[in-house]
Amino acid sequence: MHNSIDCWRGWLMLKVVILCFFLIIGCNQQEENVIGNSKKTPAKEKSQVTQKKQPVIKINNNAYYVEDIINYAYYTLSEMSEENKNNPEVKKEIMENFINHKLLLKKAKNSGITVDDAKVKKVLNSFKSAFGKENLSTYTNKPVLDITRLSDVIKEQLIIQKFLAERLKNIKLNEEDLKNYYDDFVKKYKGVTLYHIYHLVTDNSENAEKARQLMRQRHAFSEVAKKFSVGPSKDEGGDMGYVDISNYPEPFQKVKDMRIGRVSSVIKSDYGYHIFKLVDIKRNIRPEFKEIKSKLYSELFIKKQDELLDNLTKELRSNAKITISDNVSFVLSPKPAERSDN
């Protein structure tokens, strides 16, 4: 359930590709539209059907029906289990995001944001190209696709993206912001332990024993490693510097039990025959500001972006009259003519 909710939250933050906005119209809808061949409900019949419908969401003077939400959320709904579709928390989350989408769209349009139809067509054609000459509905294994609604949702998304991009220009991060964020980061950061080690590894036990014997005779570890080791730190005399042992294979874990200044016995593993020397230990080490500055910038920018969008949607919702119906089902009823008493 939470995966479904997270998916829609992620979409609202514009972190999901626009492919997720395929609008597939099920076979049991009142209108059946096939690419290049559209069959529409007669105006009289359509009018009668509309009169019987009850809106499930009202935003100011605009009414929205079940099919509006299904069209908006069809891709995600089609991936959900029936249990999740009927889960009140999931349904509420989808409808809340639908409301936010409509409010953002209206705000963007009122701000004068427009998108060239040629750009919409270009995005739409990219989908067609991705699927070759096959019908786009092949992607979801659904036989019917409303291409007009697909174009509409692409256009709406592009308008909202353009509007938010303009707002994001107002986010400015300076050095002080990053340093304050770094201070908060290191307070919560669980420091790591670094071990300064020398490492010698051979591919046979005979050379390993010869190397260890020379060390017992007071030969320097670095000189012995240059002669016998086949490891990547051979040219440095086995000196690996300060390393986080937890990132290394099992043989390295033996170092945690060693005392500073000691040399291990020969340790056999799938990688060869190892000898370690522990030189020093640094505990509770945290990364320096300059080492993670770019990472901090990305994290803080995303945080500010989320805050901006949250504040914007809260403002839009506070100024709107919103009514949501209870017991909404994300299943379209069949046409009246198709109802059966059996």
C-alpha cells in the first residue's frame, strides 16, 4: 500500500517520468475511442447518462467525476491490487493528489503559463516512436486508448512543470546555508571507525609463510610486502592508509580484533593468503564539509523544493472550497443499456 502512495507523492514532486501518465480508458466506459476511429455516445444518451452522475470531488465551481480521477490515475491504478484500490487511505491519497494537480494547473494557467501544441505533439510522438508502429495501448495490454486525453494530460503536466520551474528559480543556496545544513548533518551522522593498515596477500601459502617469517626476524613489513605481495598496494609496501574495514571482504574483519602495532598470522581466504599490520585507529570519524559539499547542495535543494511545493499547495487549498464524497469506488459502472438484473 505504501508503495502506491509513495508513487503518487513522487509524481506530484515531478520525480516520475511522464510515461506514468498514460491514460487508458477501459472497455466498460461510456465512450469508446480507438486511435483513428472514434465512436461517441449520442448527445441525447450522453446527456441522460451525465444527469445520473454524481460528482465525487468539487473544487470551487468545478465538478469532477470518478472517471476523471481514473483517467488521471489510471496507470498507477492498473498496477495496484484490488485490495489497495479499495483501501481508504490509498483512495484518499489519490484524490488528494488529484486535487493538488487541478489547483496547480489552474494557478499555472492564471499565471500565464502556456505550452506550445507543437511541444505536446513532440512528446506524444516520442511515445509512438518508442513503441514503433504498434498501437500505444499495447504497453498496458488494454485494447482501447483515448489519444485525446493522453495529449491533454501531457499538456497539463508540461504546464505544471514549466510553472514550478519558474518558482524553483527563487531557491537560492549560499555557503552559510550549506554549512548550517552540514552542522545538522554531522549531529545526526553516525561516525565510522577508520583503521590504518598494511596488507600483504599472496596466492600460495609457501610465500605467505616466508613473508611472515621475515617479519618475525624484524624485517620491515613494507619491504617484505614489496617482495611477496600480489595485492594492489604492493608498490606502497602494503600501506592502504585509513580505511573503513566494513567495506572490505571477510579477511579484513580480523583487523578489528588486533591491537595497534601488531602483525597478524597468515589468514587464508578465497582471495589468497593475507597478513595485516594495524598501525592506528580513528574512531567516530565524520566526513569533512568540502568532501560532501556537492551532496549537501543536492539534498538541501530537494528539501527546499519540497517545502516550496508543500507551501504552495497548502496556500492553494486554503483559498479553495473543496468537497470530497465518501465511499468512492475506482470502478466505472457499465452503460445503463448494459446493466443486467441476473
